[in-house]
Amino acid sequence: MSVETQKETLGFQTEVKQLLHLMIHSLYSNKEIFLRELISNASDAVDKLRFEALSKPELLEGGAELKIRVSYDKDAKTVTLEDNGIGMSRDDAITHLGTIAKSGTADFMKNLSGDQKKDSHLIGQFGVGFYSAFIVADQVEVFSRRAGLAASEGVHWSSKGEGEFEIATVDKADRGTRIVLHLKSAEDEFADGWRLRNIIKKYSDHIALPIELPKEQAAAEGDDAPAQEWEVVNRASALWTRSRTEVKDEEYQEFYKHIAHDYENPLSWSHNKVEGKLEYSSLLYVPARAPFDLYQREAPKGLKLYVQRVFVMDQAESFLPLYLRFIKGVVDSNDLSLNVSREILQKDPIIDSMKSALTKRVLDMLEKLAKNEPEQYQGFWKNFGQVMKEGPAEDFANKEKIAGLLRFASTQGDDGEQNVSLTEYLARAKEGQDKIYYLSGETYAQVKNSPHLEVFRKKGIEVLLLTDRIDEWLMSYLSDFDGKSFVDVARGDLDLGNLDSEEDKKAAEEVAKTKEGLVERIKTALGDAVSEVRVSHRLTDSPAILAIGEQDLGMQMRQILEASGQKVPDSKPIFEFNPAHPLIEKLDAEQSEERFGDLSHILFDQAALAAGDGLKDPAAYVRRLNKLLVELSV
């Protein structure tokens, strides 16, 4: 045994102590996942070595055959896992094994459900997989040396999973990491070749690296113990390089869980090999649920990149647009150089071609899911709908395709669920309807009950109801779908086109002429508060509404700009009134200009409230309303 030097005892970070307590005392219903996590970490360490060795081949130290070995000792009750990957220095061991990112810990704790089986699967997702060793071990030892360091700079890390760990410098001839698990007395079932083999086949068969176990063999009587022989127990071939016909669904699902650190099966996947001008393989997955950092646009994202089956990059962002950042998978190219960097990827024309093809493949996969499994797609939409709404602004080439995948609430529903596609909307459209009508607002209740919908209810015309904060911004990039243009029913002068009969149009024109005097009186009373006053074609039950000018920002966009600290352009609403409403008839008959002004302002403020807008001067509104109530009670 090597002599240990520079030995010291250090305390775990507080967050690690919390995790260790959880691992040891709570997450024990699915104990075998410890091996999955340690093998996954070993695979990552080998991938990192391969990548660094592209520019520094001396890191391979003459040993280019990369592998993982798992062994056991029934008498000593130990399980040992060894890799010849990148390894760790003393500082690496202290950093990686003694501390973890506080945000990762917080998110891990926050996502715990109380269901042991589900919670145990969360371990890998938040980068705390190493600590799962303490589910089955009461002491863990790590022997490691980083590739490129001298044999004398090995490190020995040891802990019993309590408040501290020991670390010392030792001699280690080979690069890489060896982890020795001293099993708890009740966990000696894992010191068994058959048990370990089954776990590896179950969770790690897809690892594109040989995982070896000792060959079961008996010494002949009188002979010395035979030299240890090893056998590979996993397929050890990159799953994406195999033919689709020979890969089982279970294998695809386990591979997804490995690369995504997810415990749920994916909703869908697409496995393709492209040959011709470009040659590459891709395996893309649609997750069943959103990751915790989905809306952090700067969070790690992208596909795993391989070049001729050599790992190059973990989060290659250049192969998919940002609105598809939730897609997981791998891409393996024969056309890229092995020394690619993020900067080169951004400038390489081959990447643009691959990005275009991979984006189309994802959208095709989502179309297929929506068509064949609408309930599954509805679950997808609840998780990723708002991210998909970023698409039309970001991906002009696929705007129509993305629009077909969008889902909205509408006046046809009664629960606000976003389950109406634009194709379904047009299939239900009235005869002669050449527009797609929508209304946006802060809440479903607000838009569902908006006075702007009154004429549409009367005529039985469906209207899409948009309540996500991103919706108004989205619609600024969607001008039409399937040849039909979008119309905001709260904007400009509403024209129902062929849905209004000639008689209706003529009658409306005649009413407007008879009310020209009232229009001028209201405009004088409201003054600078409005840009225009006119007779409304939208209303059947309410006395008045506020419409938005054709070029003006809607309320959602104004709120987004204000929240981001940007200056919002000044704009004034259009006041529309319903000449047939009793309140308007009373207003028209009012002789007192002071009273007329008060009533006009009350109607204006009520229309603002109905639109979900705040009052510019609430005190003035209350004062006018109280004055009116006093007069009515006299």
C-alpha cells in the first residue's frame, strides 16, 4: 500500500451533509441506482479524457483502451468500480466530492415528492449522483489521479458519510479513478457477480464503453489461483450507430434517462442516419416534463456532440434553435473536425445545414405526436407550450409549421384549457369567414367575459383567447395561417367582412350618421383621454368599450416593456359606445354638460376596468360615481 502524505480531515459543505442524511436515511427503496450513477460518472470521465486527448494525446499515457471495471469481494463485503478516464487531482477531489452547487441542492430538495422511488431517480438530474454510494455503503474510498499528473500526485479520499472526509496524497501508477464501497451489513447482496451483472444490463447496457466484470472461474485442485480474467457485460456500442430495427424501446428509454438525467420515459424519440452530401446520425428525444431551469435561457442546453463516435461536447447549442432547448439527444457527425470548438461550430456552414434538418425533424416528431397521440401532446403543451411560442419570432423558415403546433383556449371551451389548434379553429369557421379572430388579456376570466366578444357570441363566431404573457408578442410575428390573417378583436375598427350582411352594414352606417352629434359631445367631454370616439359595431349588451389603435401596443406588451424598464410609447384608446344601450340613450338626452361630462368619464373608466386596465385617476372615478349615486338617491 502506498504511503499517504499531506493527510487532512475536512468538513463537508452544509448542503452535502443534508444530502448525505437524505441518501442514508430516506432514499433506500431503489438502492441499485447507486451503480447506475457511478457508472454514468465514470463514462463522463472517460468522455472528458477523450476530448482533452484530442489536443493533448500525451494524456492517454500510452493506454488508449478506455473501459470501466466493476469488481466485488464477498469476504470483505466491498464493491469496486474503476475507470481509466480523466481522473481527479487533490483540489478536484475536494471540490467535486466535498461541495456541490447550492442552486443544484436547493432545486433537488425542492423537487422531492416524498415518493422514495421517484425521488431516488432525481439524484442524477441535479449532479449529486456520487453521494448515492452512501445508500448501500457505510464507508466510501476514492483513489484517483488526474491524467497528465505524476504518479506521486494521486489522491485518496475517504468518508463514512457523516460530517467530514479525509484526504491524502498517495502514489497511483495509473490515471483515472477507483471507488471502493464498503457495504453496510444488510447490503452484501451487491457483492455478487450475478446481481451486479443484472444491474449493469438493466441501467447501463447503452453505455458506449466496455463495462467489465470478473469472469467466474474456479482454480483446478493443486493449482495456483488463476490470473484474473474479465468479460464485457454490456453491448459497449454507441446506441445511435445501431440500426433502428435492432434497438428495443426499453433501450431507447434507458439511454434517454442516462443522457437527460431524467427518471421518466420520454414522450417520443427520433433516430435517424443521414447519408449523402452530409453524413451524420442523430437521436432526438422529447421529454415528458419540463426541467427546472427551462425558463433560464442561459441555462445549459443542447445536444451531446460526437465526431465519428468520439465525444466532443456536452451541450452543443448550435444544432437546434433556442425555442427547442428542451430537446435532448446526441448528434454524431462524420464531416466535422475532431478539434471543433464552440466558436468554430457557430461559423461552420455544415452546422447550418444540420441545424435546419434537425429542427425540421423535431417539428415532424411533434406533428406526429399531436396527430397520433393528442392526449400525450396536450401534456407536452402544458409543459413546453410557452417555449414553443418563442418559435415564430426565432425561426421564420418554419413559422407555418410551428403555428400548426400551437394550442390556444377559445370561446368554444369553458375551462380555459389551451387545446385548440389553428387547423381545428379553421375547420369550425363560419362559412365566408376569412379571418382568425383572437383576444388577449391578463386572465381567462377577463377575456372570456370581455365586452369585445359580444358581437361574436351573437353571430356564433369562435374567438381564440390568449392569456399567456408572451401571447401578444407572439401574435406580432404571426400575420396569417393557411392563408387566413389574424385579427385582434380589440384593435382598430372591427370589420367582419362577409360575416356581416349588407343590411347590417347599411343599418350600422345610418345609426352612425344619426349619432354624429353625440360622438362630438363625448369627444369634447373626454378630451385628451381618447384618440377617437365612434359608434361601436362590437357591442350588443355593454354600453361602451375601449379599442386599441391599429399601430398601438396592447396591454400585455406595454406591461412587458414596463417590467423590463423600457420606455413605453404614449398611446390613447378609442372610445366606442353602443347607441342602443339605455345608459347611452340617457347620456344622449342629458342637458347638463357638467353631468354629461361626469357620466362620460364614468363610462370611460368602466370600459377601462372591463379591459383589465388600471384607472389613471381612481379617486376621480370614485368621486364622480358617488356624486351620481347621491343624485339618484335624492
